[in-house]
Amino acid sequence: MPASGRFEPHYRRIIADIRRRIAGGEWPPGHKLPSTKELAELYNVGSQSTVRQSITILIETGELYGHQGLGVFVAE
């Protein structure tokens, strides 16, 4: 929970962690992200739709991109 004492939605926590992994070089440009199922397990969320929501936001901001049938990748 953030210092303000307010609840932080799971999708925001996932976005922040993906950004941290990208910035830290763990997931460099061109890196394929794990599947939504694997990410849901990694982030301990019961719904893959929460992971998809996070990924959609990061695609909209240009930080990730998707290829139909291939997966989601870190943008250059």
C-alpha cells in the first residue's frame, strides 16, 4: 500500500514493475514478455484481464508492442 494509505490497483502495480524491469535492463528493447498467464502468476493476480489491462496501457504509451500470435515485446 502506498504511503498515502490508499489502495493501489493491481494494474498500476504491474505497470510500475514492468517499467522498472525495462529501465533496469532486465527486459531490454525487443525482449518478449512472458505470457499473460505467466505474468498473472508472477504478480499474484487471479485475473489475466488485469495483466491485459496493464499491457494495453503500456502499448498505448508506446512502451510495449504486440504481434498477433507472437506475443508482446519491449519497444525500442
